[in-house]
Amino acid sequence: MNIDNYNAALKAVKKNGWELEFCSHELRNNQNIVLAAIEENGWALKFASKELKNNPIIVKKAIKKNGLVLEFASSQLCNNYDIVLEAVTENGLALEFASKKLQNDPTIVMKSVKEHGMALKFASHRLQNNKQIVLEAMKNKYQGSPLEFASSQLQNNYEIVLFAIKNKKSALKFASSKLCNNYDLVLQAVKNNGLSLEFASSQLCNNSDIVLQAVKNNGLSLKFASSQLCNNYDIVLQAVKNNGLSLEFASKKLKNDPNIVLEAVKNYGPSLEFASSQLRNNSDIVLQAVKNNSYSLKFASPELKNNKQIVLQAVKYDGRALQFASPELKNNKQIVLEAIKEQCWFDEFEDYEYFENYKKKKEDFPALKFASSQLRNNYDIVLLAVKYNSNALKYASSQLRNNKKIVLQAIKKNSFALEFASHQLQKELKKN
């Protein structure tokens, strides 16, 4: 609703500066109203009249609140040295809205990058080639690397790039191709961040010293190593010890190496996914994998999904691993009983949407869902299941969802479970 009454407008903007948007043009051109609005919220300058956006008093007041509102100042004031200096002092990124002339002013730009290094993006090309300014930009900690906006000449400067990679892990990405082939520089980069190997030259991605340092820092950097080094036993072993999932990038030969794969699953069980089919059928390796993480059972061979010892080990950690067992073991009473008892929070299982919905209700995802239809019709199994998790009633047979004792046990734990009972019992129990 448009506000055209002075007193009403003043009251509104003092409470919420954004209300200036709904004031009449006349009131948005009133200095007292606009000052009151930006006193409450500097962004209100956006809704001031064109005349007041060119008023130094108004604009100074606004940028003291937030330098970025320089965006809404007149072009004349965006070329005013004192105003722009105040804006970039408050927020270096305000340099984006300064005039071209002031984006080329060393004092203004230096003040900007001191406050926020990424302001270098808005500096003139001349100042993006200023070594002192670029070094200053890289001193602060923030998302992104100012090296991205330095001149190509400085991206090829050893001192600048070395400083950049010491301060920002991803900086090698913006170095020149020449420096991405510099042994000492790349070695420093991968020691700081193994994944920097992605930006190294193909020649250095085939250098065993460089790659070894990279995988020691982050095993997943094996992804960027040469195919030759992905077949290097020592390098791959170091990679999987650091991060089991790096097995994905090992050569076919090493994915079939028992020692390599065993180290990978010890680090992270589900890395079994990337082992050879032969080793996914190796009971020692698969047992180690499920001990580390029961979800690993998903990647075991069909034969081992039917191995009672292995499946029992998996469901002892998390009952929902039952979903990956063979049909035969999903019908094994001992295994299903164990699965029902052991249910941890684990969000990597199937039917994720269902799991998330019940997670919000602080209920576990019932393992009974994965039992055979025969055991979902077993009175003792289902009664125990609903004692542990009332939502297990949803997966009981229709016959047992009509069993009063079982339903009462479920709703005793959580009244929401009544929705899974038979219609007959829902009516009867709702009356009571």
C-alpha cells in the first residue's frame, strides 16, 4: 500500500527501512524520511529518489551502514573519491560500483583488497598487474583465490604464485601453464592440497614424487595421476590408506590386488564397490569391509551375500544391511532377529525419501521391511520388531497388522504407528 502521509511514513521507515519502497515519490525525495530509513537499513537507499541518490550526506550515511549500497548511488557519487573510499573501507567488494577512474586508483584499490581480496576482480587491468596490490589481496582468508583476477603476467610470477598456493589451497588452478609444470611449485601445492594435482602439467602428473606427495595429502588426488602411476603399487597403496575410495582410480590390475583392496576397505568399507569381481567374492576382504561399514554388503558377490557369517556381521552393525542379503538369508530367523535389534542412523540406504521422512519424526528406518514375507508374518519376529521400532508395523503382514497385541505394542511406543494398523483395529482403538 502506498504511503503518502509524512508522519505515517516516518514511523514506518524508522521501524523498517524497507518501507521506503512503498512511500510516495514525494516522500522518497524527503531528506528526513530517507535519512530515517537508511539509519534503520542502509539498503533503503535503493528506494530513495534520484535526487537524493546524488546527495553526499544521504549516500555517506548509507555506505557507513553497508558499503555495497554504493550500487544505488548516482554515477557522479560513484566517482567521488571520499565516498568510494568510505564504501570500500566498509566492504572491499563495493569497488565493483566505483567509477572506472576510481577502479584505477591505487589507494582506493589497495584499501579494497585489504578489506576483501576478491575485490581485485573489479580493479583496472593496470592494477591487476600491480605486484604489491595482488600480494595484499592474497593475504586475507575468504572463499576463492584472488590469483584468478591477477594479470597473466603475475599468474606467471613464481613469487606471486608460491605466495598464493601457501595461502589458498586451490590457487594453482590460476597459475600459468609454465608454472603448473614447475616441479618445486607443484610439489608445494600438492603438499598443501593433494587435489591441486588436477592443475599440474601432464608431465608432473606422471612424476612419482609429486603424485606420492599428493596422495599422502589426499588419496582422491589419484584421480589426476597418469595411468602409469595409477598402476604403481606404492602410490596406490598410499592413496587407499589415506582414502579407501581412491581405489576407484587404481588400475584394473591393482583393483585385483588383495593387499591394496584390503587396505582400501579397512579405510572405508564401501570402497569394495571398486574392487575386482574376484575380490568382491573374497570372504576375508568382504568381512573386513562389512566390519568397517555394513553398507559394504551391497557390493559383495551374490555368493557372499548368501554367507551367513558375513551377513550376520553386517546386520549386527546396522539392521538395514539386511536389504542386501540374499533372499535365503532374508528368510533366516537368526539374521532377521539380529537385524531388528541393531538399527543405527545410516542415510545411505535405499528408499531415502522414506528414511528422511521418518528421521524427522525421530524414528529409525525399520529393518523388518527387508525380511521375507514369511518372516513378516511371524508373530514373534513382528512383535519384537515393533518393540524396537513402532514403524515396523507398516511392513508386517496384513494379518499381523490386524493383531491387537502387536498393534498395541506399536502404538505404546509411538501413537503415530496406528496409521499402519488394519482399518478394523484403527476404528476400534480410536473409539477407545
